[in-house]
Amino acid sequence: MTRRFSTSITFMFRELPLLDRFAAAKAAGFEGVEIQRLSEGRTRDMANAANAADIPVVLINVDLGDYLEGGLGLSGVPGREETFRAAADQAFAAALRLGAKFVHLGPSRIPEGVDRQRCVDTYLANAERLLKTANDAPFELLLEPMNAVDAPTGLFTDIDAAADLLLGAFGGKIGLLFDLYHLTMAGADIGAAAARHRDLIGHVQFSDAPGRHEPGTGKIDFPAAFTALETAGYAGGYGAEYFPSGPTAETFGWMDSFR
């Protein structure tokens, strides 16, 4: 099979204005783009830029709130339910406008002094509402486990526990965003995790670990990881979601050999 790669235009191509990143991604050989921060631009403008560049939007995130700045985020934070729901409604409308295939519900952290189960219950209630809203929508909802090294108070930092939750609470109606960086930082065996959770994996993202830069800057054996996923039955695309160690266009030495 020929592997299909998308790229984050939130983390990558930041040398360019937002709307120019779509064409740059297409020119670099990517088959899709991912948008982790919708608030960086206007949905209508991004949809027009994607159409003009003839490149699909593969994935978007529900607004992360203050998470990327080290804050709590939104998805599983008690007291922030209305903010999260408004952000999710906005993301769903954007997903329809952009034609996105996946909507990631976003990570959150456990506030100091708050019981973890209360946060899990908040996440479950939020997600249950969104499943009803997204019923028959042309996109799939995803949960992405983080890692406890980067996010020691992260709500979901273990892929097995996250998978059990998704199966138990939602019967697999919400999928896993399988991120090779977070799995590696968490000490997980990528091949074993892929085999265990193959029926839940909706999309795969990658960056090297440690450092979260492009492949070749860390220790991940990407060809072996991709092969393990495909052996387990994964047939979807792969999203490059890394912080380039130099100019973005100079960090694609991995692409041709990985295909």
C-alpha cells in the first residue's frame, strides 16, 4: 500500500500566513491537512484556501482552551462544561464547512484538589451530549491519550484505560487518536497497542520522541511502527504533527522513504 500523509498546519508551516499553509502542504506532497487550532483563522477562509489548494481537511480539534499554554483545557474540567459545549458546537459547524473526517475532542488536565473520577464523569457527560449532536454527522469523534511525562495531570495518559473507557461507555462510537509520540513517551509498545486496539483506531499522528520534532530526531522506528499498525489491520492515513527543528520545508527528508 502507498501510505497517505497529512500535516498539521497549526504546528508546521508557521513561517507562512495561515491561509498560505494549505497550498504549501499540497506542494510538499501531503494528501491532507489537520487544524489543531480553529481560532487561528475564520472557517470560511480556511475552507476556501483548502478548496483552492485542492487539499482535504482530515482532522480538526475542538478548541483546547488554555491547554497548549499549560492550562487545564476544557473537555473534562468540572465547571467548564458550557465553554466546552460551545466550543464543540463551533467545531462541529466548522467540520461540516471544512469537510473534516475527524473531530478530536481535545485533552484536559485534572485541577488541583479535584478527584480524577469527577473529571472522567465530566468528560463522559460532555462526550455523551456530543454523540447525540453528531448523530449521522459525516465525521468521527476521537479521544487522544496524552503521556504522563509531558502532562502529569493529564486526564487520559494510558491508552489501555482510554480504550476500555471508550468501549465501556460508548461501545466504540468514539475512536482513538493513536499518537506515536505520546505512546512512546508513555513507554507503550506501539505494535502491541496497535494489535490490542485495532478496532478503535480512527487516525494516527506522529512526531519523533523525545523532542516532538520530525522523524530522525529521536528514537522511534517509524517504518516498524507503520508496519505494525498495518499488520494489525489499520488502513488509514498518518498525520505529521511535529514542531519542525528548522524551516518546515527542510524537514521532509523522511517522506518519500516512509511511503
